[in-house]
Amino acid sequence: MPPILLFVDTSAWYAILDRTDRNHPAAIRFARQVTAPFVTSTYVLDETVTLVKRHLGHAAATRFGQRLWNEEVVMERLHLDSAFAFDAHFEQYGHFVRFPST
């Protein structure tokens, strides 16, 4: 049975991002075929951003962090349809209901 959610550790994130990593081909193959949403921890995020910045540069680390923690991406990956927020951009995106509505 495939996992409902899949925890992703630093080694996997890094292998996806670094084309010279020995696990890059396997990481890309797996990431493309898995259907479970990826989840990670703030510790893993911090560790990965630090590793990426050190080896791939500041711009690559920034792109990774922005992509991973973009609200819409996180909500889509977790199959969420509602947000508790006062920021109207959730409604502007068009796929989410914002609570409390104003």
C-alpha cells in the first residue's frame, strides 16, 4: 500500500536538487513517480537550506525555500481547501476558502 504522506529528509531533498549528487537520478525517478504528498520538518528545512547554500549557492537555497514553503504549494500537496487567514491572496488564488470570510 502506498504511503498517504511521505516524510522527506535532507538527504533526499539534496539529492533532488544537486545534479552532481550520486543519488540524484534515483531521487528524481522516485519523486516523479510517487503520488503521496511530501512532508518535512522545520529542522530538515533549515538543514537543507544550509546545505544547498553551502554547495549550490545562495540563489539555489532561496529558490528551494520559496518553492517548498509557498502557501499554495503546501496546501495543494496536503489536499487542503481552506485556510485560516486574513490575507486575501488565498481567495485570489481561486482554489481555497478563507476563514473567517470578510
